[in-house]
Amino acid sequence: MAGEPSPSSGGRLLRALGGFASDQNVDLEQLLQVVMDEVTRQIGADRGTLYLVDHARGELVSRIAHLPELAEIRLRIGEGVAGSVASTGEVVMIAAGEVDSRFSARIDEATGYQTTSMLVVPARDAEGQVIAVLQLLNKQQGDFGAGDRSLLTELACELAELLAETSLRSQLRPEQRQGLAFRFNNIVGESRAMRAVFDRTTRAARTEATVLVRGESGSGKEAIARAVHFNSPRREQPLVKVDCAALPHDLIENELFGHVKGAYTGADSEALGKVDAASGGTLFLDEIGELPLSVQGKLLRLLQEKTFLRVGGTEAVKVDLRFVCATHLNLEEAVAERRFREDLYYRLKVVQIEMPPLRDRGAADLDRLIDHFWYEITRRHARPELSLTRSARARLHGHDWPGNVRELEHALESAIVLSPDRAVGPEQFSLGGPAPRAAREAADPNVFSTPLLPLHEVERAYVVFALELHEGNKSAASRTLEISRNTLQRKLE
């Protein structure tokens, strides 16, 4: 019967995603595209749109839409049918020929598409907050019915559960102060430097090219290496990591290639190595610059010929692998000092991805990371009632972060675990020596301070500072800045 769901929709979206796990660094846009394609197919609609709630801007933003005419749709909360659903949390179903005062013709006028029927439902998080809206247009056979409404409501629940398993969960909270911005799951950043990293990662992931990720310790090299794998055609095959710095030099060859029976005393049976374990998938060689010279030649053969010898073996083993490597070392210096083979160096640097240090990513990226880690860590340690004071945030902005993102995460976790008060102040952060001058000046919550940044980033940081000073009241912040509320909104965007 038209409009009736097929039996038991439970888990359909996850099945369509092919076993998505929350630790996978997948492209979130692609993930949501698969979800929306499946939802539209199951209901039998002509077009579908997934809106996410952007609390910082008071808008719905279309992240995935079957609208080739527009790159993005933004609706004010309460605007149109989707905006109304986000505001009230009520399901709306409009049949062909019905007139609904909430319908806004603005999008149809912009696209030239004619909406005749519509089914729109909210997706709520575990606390009942509307975090997304699913909108389907024009039932392909007849009108949307009660069965469609029931099925789409179930799928919206699945979508909410899926979003709760991604790093988007911290951005979909009502207290979020920065507009939605994301690319890969579990990788936070929107600066120009990070956008360049994301673009290069996306291009590299589609290929079989060897990738070398470079950057300082703690800058996020492993996260990018994982993104290369989980957005590649090999995503459903193993990703196997070998930490070249953590293994003793006399064991690393055995760890990589395994050994044959009798290869050495105690080798009572054949043992497979990490290369075998990664067969069909991706071998991630972390800190490749620490690989001993005695093994570098064997790795070069593996890279060039996709063959290797087990320790003690004489028969070449063929393997199908993709290689991703990472290092914080200056490989050019290592080559010059004959600590790293020049031929291996050139074989590795087919595609290079340079991770920027945290100090070069700008104030906005630092704030995004602070907010992300704060949300995740306070919930991990059952301390969601904690808040970060403005003076503490200023202290974090005044630090150079030589340990990069890893240092920031650990500093926040230490403060959250050890803070005796609900409001976490700057005194809870032990960042190695006295606070830099800029942070001491900014300890007064009414004083704005920022490191040297591009002018547009300074302006944005100042606007955000004014908004925080007035506890999110945009009217009060715009009066302080002597600009209109609309101008404030545009600057925030």
C-alpha cells in the first residue's frame, strides 16, 4: 500500500553505511550523503534535504540536499516548513494541492523546482533537543501517508543516534558559540591551513599513491593518515599501524615481515608480520624517519615491487598494500647525514601532506578545539557541569602549544579532572612556566588580547569576545561594538 513502511526499519542507515564506526575518520559530508540517499529511496520521494541546526547562527543549514541548483540553503529558525519543524519539533506533512501558511516559496523560486507535497520531521538527541531536520519533497507515487510519517520518524531517530557517534555531537549543542564547520570525523579545524590539508587528503585518498604526512609531534598526523585510509577504496580492509620509533631496532624487521620456522633460536613456527596483516588494506608506518638503515632497503623493495622476504626466508611473498607514512623529523637532513636512504626518501614523498602546528592555525581553530575537547572530556569524566572561564580561555590563547593538539587535549583533561570548582580558571592550567604576557594582560575578562593574526581573524576573535562578554546576547554585543545586529550576524558568519 502506498505510504506504508516495509517491516522493521531498525539499523537500515547503519547497514547502508557499510559498518561505520565512530573512530573512523570518514568524510562527514559523504557519510551524510549516503544517509540522505537511503532515506529518500526508502520513502520513495523525489528529493530530500538534511538540515543541521546551527545554534550559533540561529539557522538551519543544508549539509546534504538533492538540489543541484543550490550549493547550500540557509533558513532562519522558524522560517519555512523546515524552520518551523526545527522551532516546534512537530512533524509536518503537506499533501499535493494543500496550502500551508508555513511554506516559503523562496527556495522553489531560486531553484525553479516545484514542490507539490512535503514530509518534514525533526531529529532529536538523547536530551530531546532538535539537532537536525529531514525534509522530503514530492512523493513519487501518490501522497505521503501515515506509514511514510512513521518510517521517516524512525529513520530520524537513527540519524540522531548516528550523529551522536560522530564528532559533530559537540557542534550541535544549544550552547555552541561557533557556526557549524566540519570535514572529517574526529578532525576539528576550519582555518585556511587546515582546509588545504583537508583538500589534499581528499584528493590523495581517492588514489593508490603513497602518502607522507609531515608535521610536529602532536599536530594530528595520525588522524590525517587514518582519513586517507577511511576515505579510500580500501576503507573496508585493514588499517595496520607500525610505530617505527616504539620498536627496538633488532625487532622491527620481524615485526614488519614476520619470520619462517627456524629463522632463529626460538622460532619454532612461522609467524606473520604486520605487512601480512595489512594485506588488501593500508599499512601506516608512523615515525618512518626512525626506521633503522638495515630495514630501509627491505622497505624500499616492498614499496617498489610489493614483495618481501620473511626473516630467514628465501621465497618472495607478494602482497597488495597501500602505504601511508608519517614523520616529525627533517628527512632532508637525515638524508644529508646518511641516516636515511635517499632512494627511499624519494619513493616516499609521492604525495606530501604538511600538518600545520597549532600555533599557526589561528584563534578560531584553537577555540573550536577547546570547545570540542571540553565537551568530550567533561562527559567522559562525568563532569558536564564544569564551565571554562574567559580568563582561563585567555590563558590557553596565550600559550604557544609546542606539543600542539595533543598538549591542548591533555591540558584540558588535567584541568577538568582536578578542578575543585564548577568554574575552571587559569590557575588550573600548568603550561610550563609563567603565562605569557598576552595571557596575563587578558586575565581581566574585560580586556581583549590575541596573538598576532591576520586582520580578519583578529576581527572575528574580537566579535566573539564581545559576544561572550555579554553571555551570548547579540543585541547587547552589537550595542557595545556600535554596529547593527545584522552586521554582527554577518561578521559571525
